[in-house]
Amino acid sequence: MGANNKGMYALVLQCNDLRQAEKALVSRGMGVTRVMGLNNVLELDRAAIFNTRFWVESENHHV
């Protein structure tokens, strides 16, 4: 599903808040480039309140 596109790695996150999302990403050494079309992490925070699943694309594909 586009996960192999130019070394991009797709990661599914299910988080309760922004800190949880950041912790999950940082622990995997990932810099977020796109979160389901959202512009920034603040928008992720707002959506994460609803405990929604997000596709996160990162330039680093190592876990």
C-alpha cells in the first residue's frame, strides 16, 4: 500500500494523545513527513483524541 515507495515506511499508530504518538515515533527513530494528509503534529493531536488510527509516513524506514 505505497509503503515501499522510495524508501518510505508506513506505520500505523493508535494513540490517546500527542505525547504518546511522539514517544512511539521517537522510539522508532522516525521523522514524520505525512500523517493521513494532516499538516502537522498538532492536527494529529486533535484527531488522536478520538483514538483513531493513523497512517504515518516517514523518510526513515528502519524500525
